[in-house]
Amino acid sequence: MGRVGRHTRRHRSSLKSEAGEASLRDVVTYFDPQPAPAELPVRLSSPFAHGPPHPLACRAAEELRLNLRHGDLACELGLGALEEPGGGKMFGVLVVAAPDGRVGYLRAFSGMLAGHWQVDGFAPPLFDQVARDTFWLAGQAELSALDERHAALREGAEPVAPRASLAEIEHLRAERSRQLWQQLSYTYVIPNARGEERPLGALFAPAPPPGGAGDCAAPKLLAHAYRHHLRPLALAEFWWGAPPVTGERHAGEYYPACRSKCGRVLPYMLEGLPVDASPLLVEAAGAVEDPRVVYEDEWVLVIDKPHGLLSAPGRHSPGRDSVLVRLRKRAPEASGPLLVHPLESETSGLQLAARDPETHAALQRQFARREAHERYVARLDGHVPGTQGVIELPLRIDPEDRPRHIVDPIHGKRAITEWRVTQRTDAWTRVSLVPRTHRTHQLRVHAAHPLGLGVPIVGDHLYGGDGTRLMLHAEAVTFIHPRTGERLDFECRAPF
């Protein structure tokens, strides 16, 4: 009996093992041929890091792109909608090691694909479908009823007297939508590598998560790996299909995880894994040199700001190292300095400051009236057709992926840049840029956007360029001295 019992246990164990292998074959796409041990990454790269993914992740992404273009997926799901204007989306692959040592990858898409939350061969969503169904459909019906009432009010057909105002209906709908999303966020189960779990809503509490949080490809991939006891090795996310209407994504190109939706989700999910430090948490290494004073009198200050130094501290960290903090230490008794146009930390070059509020206001008026101007130089990562022109593309912040800015012809603020090519090589184009408006990231977006120059600045990790630094430099500033009336011109050559 003992031998029969042991045989039965071995038989059951064998069946369980075979079932597990069959289950993994439905989940993992194994590489053929298998990579050599030396090809495997030592640790997972940060999902927020810029630059090319690990070669194995690129290999997996290319296999997925071939399937999206020519394979079964294109036929079965009718993915032609991805090529319609604004129809593209993010896809992701996660290279994993199975318990038996074989290496393959998982696949995922952001949001829905061809109208489906779940598609065979892709990681499923993170929400609990049963819990979602208990309130979601009823909540959507309630929102639809409010939409209909809002439309009736606009057309003057609302039968209720006295009629509710449009503003009241809009407020009610917005509040109900917020409550519904907050409730939904607690149906998302977010695991980490330690075997712990938290609801999505708890990661962002007390505020509700940003819309779409938890639906990106990277969280789906990690959760799918943990569910099947797979060890994550390398991650890549890429855009496929037509660019969004705002134009800042390009088919086949890799992008880091977004900060607003995944900035709290992925760090929690990666707890327990060996992962490279996130660039969200790493400050620039080493001390940044002091700004060089180019001109100074009792009213005006012109400096040469080094790359890597903030212009001003954030409101929540007023003592953080920055141009303003350093300048105030030089003259603690002054009411200024006040920066006329702050430069981003990644941008170097000439920066104009006023020592008192009156001078500051006068200088800002000059720029608003185009009596003063700045000129920048940038090295672009590729060939720019044409020799000069004017770009006018309205901009606004992308609330779902701060600090990125996007082109928005409806809600964006007017942004104008004059440009001229000054040098070309086979690999890059050097341009002179004169901003006629001063919007955040204006030159960077106008360079990278397809309706602008269509070529990102070298080192612009936010908008598509590689490099050790952002090759954007404020090389000249011209203004009329508010006190003396003298016209002043300053130039500072770029360090690249």
C-alpha cells in the first residue's frame, strides 16, 4: 500500500506539474532560441528611465510589433482602428524567467484593445470584475441620465420648474463621476514582489487616483508575472499606431512609464525586486557650479546659469538649491532678485534677473511688447527640412503625465517660436530659436512635435531624444535698461 500511495502522490505531482507548464505556455511567449546566461540583465532597469530598453526587451517588443502589423492579432482583432487619427496606444512587454529557468516575455496594452479589457495572450486588467459589476453599470446609467438632463437644459426642454442651472448639473455630474472613480479604484488589486497587496485607491489616498491609473501596460505586466511566479527581468513600453491628436507619440518608439499615473503604483509594485534607482528619486550627482555673473548693477543682474541647476525652488521646498537661493545669499538685504524668465534646470545659458519688483515689472513688459528678446541655440537629433520659419503651436500641461506639455489647438495657450538652421551634419542639426512667447517647455515641444520641426533636441528625455544632457542653451539676451535707457546686448557661447 505504501508503494501504491507514493506512486499515486508522484502521479498527482506529475499531473500538477504538467498542468502548470500548460498554463505557463498560455501566458509566456518563450524565446526561440533561448538567450545565453550572459545575455540576461543583472537587475531590472527603472521603468521611469529614459533611453533604449535592454536588448532582450527590444527583441520581445519587435516580435510583438510584427504580430500587431502582420500576425494573428491584426486579423482577429481588426486593429486598423489603431491607424485612425488619434487611435494608437501604448503596448508593453516584460521579459521574465519561469521557475524552470526558461526565459520568455509577457505582453500587455494600456486601457482597452479593440473594445476589450481582456484579450487572449495579453495581461488582464487589475480590477476585480465581480466587484466592479456590483456598482459600475448603475453608476454609468446615472451619469448618462445626468448627461441627458444637461442636454435638455441647454436646448430649453427641461420640464422641471424651477429649472436647475447648467452649472448645478455639471457640478453634480463631476462630483458623481469623481465618487464613482474613487469607488472603482478600490477594486484594483495592486501586488508587489514581496507578496503584499494594496488597493489602487489606497496608494493615492486621500485624493482619488488620476484617471486611467492602474490601466497602463507596466502595472498589468508586473501583476501578471507575480500571479504566475515569474521573475521580471526587463521591461519595455512602446507606442503603436497613429500618434495621439496632440502628436507627442510616434509608432514603434519606446517611452518610459508616465509619472502621474504610475509614479506611485510602480514603486510599490517593485518593492522586493532588485531594481535600478528611479530617476524620479535621484538628484543630479555632485555639486553644480555657481552661476557666472556676466553683468551686474544696482538694478539688473545677468548670469550664465550652468546645466543642472534649478532656477527657483518649489513652493514646498523654499530652501532647495537653485539660482534664486544662491543669489539671495549674495545679497540678503535686497528685495530681489526676481527672475524675469526662469530657465529649466536642464537648460544652460544667460538668465536675466531684477533686484527689485519695479525693475522686474518693467523688464517683463519689454518682453511682452517684444522690445526685448532671448535667443537660444539647440542641437537637434536628426535632419530638419528647410532653413528657417515660424512655429505656432498652442501648448498646455498634460495633467496625466506631468511635467510633459502637449499641443492642444483648443485649450492650449498661444506659443510662437522663430527658428533658423545654423549648421548641419549627417547626424544632427544646429538651430537658433527665438521664443516670441514664453511657455513652459515651448522650445522642446516645438522642436519635437511633427507639426513643428519634427526632431527632438538631443538629450531631451521627455520628448524623445537621447544624450547625457539637454543640448539647449540661452546664448543671447537683449533689453533696454529700465533705469538708464541704454540698450544692452549679451552673448554667451554654448558649451556644445
